[in-house]
Amino acid sequence: MSYRKVKPILRKILLGYTDGLTVNDLIRKTGIDDRQIRRTLEAMDDVYIDRWYLAEYQKPAQAVYCVVNIPDDCPRPQKAHNEKRTYNRRIS
């Protein structure tokens, strides 16, 4: 699967779990390869590591990923038509 197809799938799943999910959780829920999930998570701007889960039996720590809703950019204010530019006038 390509990055463009995996990205919305992961975002939708992570939005449903506010507590976050590990890569292993995402593999179980989607069936997507772990390398593809890791690459996609690294490339997504709205995903962050919330905390680390320390596993038992000398397994490596697992990152718990969460997603943030990124708001749209603030619209640029409209310039008033009757606004005068006093800073461009020369004082003689």
C-alpha cells in the first residue's frame, strides 16, 4: 500500500483512540506491514509520541502514538476600503 492510502486509515483509527496506540496495536487493527506503519507515522505531521510503554521480559519499549486535530489556518483579515495609509506620507 502506498503512503497516501495508509495515512487516512491510520489517522481515522488513532482519532478513535484518544489514549493512543502502539505500532503492534495498529498492525492488529489494520493488517498493514509494520515497516509501512512506522514510515507513515514518521511522515505524518499530526502524529506524536505521547509516552513509552515499558514491556516485560526484556522486550524493547514501545512508543504510544496519538493524533492531533490540526485546525485550518486563520483567514487573512480583509482590508478596509476607507483605511488611509498615514505612514507613507511625507512630512514637509
